Amino acid sequence: MRPAQKTRTGPARYFDNLEHAVESVNRKLIRPSLNEIKDQMAGKRAQAKKTAPPDQTNAENFYYMKQMQAKTPMVIVLKDGETLHGVIEWYDKGCLKFNRENEPNLLIFKSNIKYMYKA
């Protein structure tokens, strides 16, 4: 014969299962202080600030190098409307050396260039 089990009634019957559940879950039952939350928010704001973009992207230098190596025929339009046909031989921070066929080579200040394109 089986011994009779004692059945609990009321809230006591829930505590048998609850003790096992509480042991397996480690919860923080105390709210964090307001100072802790402020510290966390200040850390997130500091991370959210982006760094300033670099002064130079080197895109212009890459373009000039590519055109120089391929000896690509170029057309340069100056601010006064004059168009020049030739090949870029070298470049500097402020100017380009432009080689032309059957005409003298030119040293052109970048500030005088309106735009340029491949011929």
C-alpha cells in the first residue's frame, strides 16, 4: 500500500515549485540608483560622438595618379573659358604640368581650372 500524500492547500502548494524556480534564476531585485543610470548614459553619449572627417581624402591624388599612369588624353577648361587638350605629366598641391602635342607644355594653377574631363 502506498502512503497517503499530504496535499497542501492555499498558497503553500505554490511554494514547492517556486523554490526550485527561484534557485535557477538569478535576478537583481533592487533597482539601480539614479547615479548609476546617469553614468551609463554619459558613457553612451561619449561613444555616440563621431570623429571629424579627415582633411584630405586622397581622392584627387588617386584620380591624378590614374590619369598620369594611363597617359589619358584630358581636356581642361579654365575659368576664362579657354580649353586645353593634353596629358597630365605631374601634379602638385597647387598646380598641374600639362603636356600638349605640337604646342608648349603648361604649368597650370589648380585655382584657374574650372573643370576637366577625359578627351
